[in-house]
Amino acid sequence: MNKTITVSCIGVGQRGNIYMTEMLKLGKDKYKIVSLCDLKTERLELAKNNYGVLGSNLFTDEDEFFKEKRSDLLIVGTNDQDHVRLCLKGLKVGYDILCEKPISDKEDELKELLKVQQETGHKVVICHVLRYAPAFMTIKEYVDSGVIGQVVMIDDIENVGYSHQAHSYVRGNWRTTKEAAPMILAKCCHDLDLLVWLANSKCESISSLGDLRYFKKENQPVGASSRCKDCKYRGSCVFDAYELYIKQNFWGRVAVTDKRPITEEALRESLDNGPYGRCVFECDNDVVDNQITMMRFKNGITANLRMTAFTACGGRIMKIYGTYGQIDLDETRGVIELKPFGKEKTVTQISSLIDATNGHGGGDHGIVESLYDFLTKEQSKNISLLDVSIESHLMGIAAEKSRIHGGERIVINHDK
Ligand SMILES: NC(=O)c1ccc[n+]([C@@H]2O[C@H](COP(=O)([O-])OP(=O)(O)OC[C@H]3O[C@@H](n4cnc5c(N)ncnc54)[C@H](O)[C@@H]3O)[C@@H](O)[C@H]2O)c1
């Protein structure tokens, strides 16, 4: 019989629910959801019914929730700026933790969390879900097998997509560094983590250029309104919120309204009055919409990461250049190509590796599966522990510092 891991979740939003849903897909005897904490009672009520949690185990106040240890594992699924504070509380009460990324955009917070994690001996796993996505696992296996010889350089393009940018980084939760991590961490700590993993080395130095180019007042079309609702460009503007969330069924609609099921009426009401109905040229956003980052790793590998809002669709493109061959991964076309020099190439359709319903290319499912093995058998060749995950965050913090200083080269300090 399987050991059952009991689970609590603080921050029962999009991400918290994704992990709990994936946990239950593994079968009820592996994970059992037992307690929940969120500021919003309607989210708690919905989750209570979905996961069969007792009403007495629902909390809206974190102090009340942390009065005692309520399960084996705690999911920290709140917004960016709260992760370290809640992880520290969780570790002190005795939880092993699954914590959302980014951990923090502050170096001193990262160091404090690592110190407390090491002192308490509890496990902290960071949701770098792409390490568990079959497509990225495939290219990692290729690299480590030596089939392309020694890796010399890596190119990574993060195609954010114009609609995703507008949703998350202009109108939504990650639009300003007052409330969320800078975009190089919020969007790209996954990329930075993948680069460390693929390079098999820590990063030595980094420099970065980028700015907020387009989504600002000076680019607003003449005569446009502050909200799409009464704008004369309704129907012709590609950022028309009603077109995007209602007609095109854009995935971001799950964040537009808390009502379930999501109805057109609920969407209209939120777009008429809420943040997602604002003109993209008249929001309080300050995060970048384009950024280029250049890195040198300690083992000599160099890499470059381009993050851009200005793409038709989302998905990463990675090219890994080795002394005997090349690997191309293209999520926008759904293929991985292994091209050893002078030999036949091997082409893999990414769709053949995953179930399309699993988010993050199967990574959302993969992480909870690996986590179970790790917690019950200490077995998992690839688990994104805190000490390893901090590396990508040090890189992101350094890249942002470089960007603010006009691309200055920053040497990364690895003293923890
Ligand atoms: N791993 C990934 O690939 C990935 C993808 C998207 C988002 N994220 C990260 O996941 C985190 C959550 O994102 P989301 O989209 O689920 O956000 P969300 O807004 O849907 O959910 C956050 C929830 O936390 C609750 N909350 C906030 N402060 C709280 C507190 N003190 N106590 C209890 N509840 C509190 C909010 O009420 C909300 O329900 C963010 O940090 C985000 O950057 C990670």
C-alpha cells in the first residue's frame, strides 16, 4: 500500500489548484488534501468541495493557519512577494514545502530561507516545473549522453506572446515590481534554471539589456478610451479585452473572474469594471516587454536568452550547440531535432511525449509525481530543491541589476 502524503495549501489560486488537481490524478492514496488557507472565502468554498476538505480546516488568516502543523506537506501558492515569509513560517512549524517560483527577488531573503531550511532539515522543492516536462527532459538526456559532444553555446528564446504579455505583464498580477518580481524572474526564472541544468554549471557573469518599449501612454492610439468598454477601437484593436477573453476564449479568462462556471455574463461584468478591461496603453505597468540577457558559465559555456512580448504565440525555442552536433527544441512548432554532425537527424514530435491536457508541457503533472517519490522514497534523480533553484534567482537578480545599469557585466556572488 502507498504511503499517503497529507497536504495543506496556502494560496488557493490558479497554481495552488493546479498542483492539488494533479495530486489527486495520481490516485487518492498518494496525496490527501486536508487543509486550505486563502484570503478569499469563495476560493476556499470551491476548493473545499473539489478536494473534500472539512469546513473546520479552512482558514482566511495565515496566523491562525500556522498555529499548528496540519499535514506533511505545505503548498505555498500565493503571489510572488509572500513566498519567503510563508515558507519561513511553514518550516518553523515543521512542514516539507512545495513553493511556487519565483522564490524571491531579494538576495538576503533567499539566503535567510536557505539557512532556515538547512537548520530545520525540512525539504523545500521549488516549482521549476519545466525540469519535469518530457520535452526538456529529452534534451537534457541528449546533452548528458554526450551525443552532441561538449556544449559550447545555448540560445534560448522565450516567446511570451502579445496576448500573454497584455494579460499578465500589462493588465495583470505581474505588471509592476511594486507587487511582483521583475519579469526576468517572474517569467524567465524557468529559462535561467533550464540553462544552469543544461550547462551543468553555475553562472559566472551576466549582462542584460531591456526596457518597456510599447505598452505605455505615448503609444495609445489617438482618441482611445481608458477602458475597452467604450473605446472607439473596439473590434479593431488586437488587445480588445472583450474580443480576447470572450470571443477568442483566451486561457487568461480563468483569472478575469472568480465565478465558476465561467459565463459570458461574469466575464463582461469583470471586464466592464476590473483590471483586465483596461486599455493596455493606460495601465500602471512598469515591467519590461523585451529583454536580452547574455551569460557565461563557470565551465566556459555561453548562453543568451531573449524574452519578448512581440510574438504571435507563446513557447520556447532552444538551440544547443555542441562540438559534435546540435539540438533544436521548438515549442512553437512542437518539435525537437537532434542533429549529430554528418549523421541523420532524429525528429521527435513533442505531442508524442505528452498528454496535451497537462500544463507546462507535462511539467505540472511531472513535478507532483516526482515529489511523491522524493518524499516517500527519497528517490528522484531530478528534484528542484531550494539550494539548486536559488542559482537561477541569483542570475535573475543580477540580470535585473545589469539591465537597470545599462547592461553592465555583473559577476555572480555564489556565497550562500
Ligand atoms: N510554476 C509556474 O510555472 C508558475 C506559473 C504561473 C504562476 N506562477 C507563480 O505562482 C504564484 C501564484 O500565481 P497564481 O496565478 O496562482 O495567483 P492567484 O492570484 O490565482 O493565486 C494566489 C492566491 O493567494 C491568495 N493569497 C495571497 N496572499 C495570501 C495570504 N497571506 N494568505 C492566504 N492566501 C493568500 C490569494 O487570495 C489568491 O487566491 C505566483 O507567485 C506566480 O508567479 C508560477
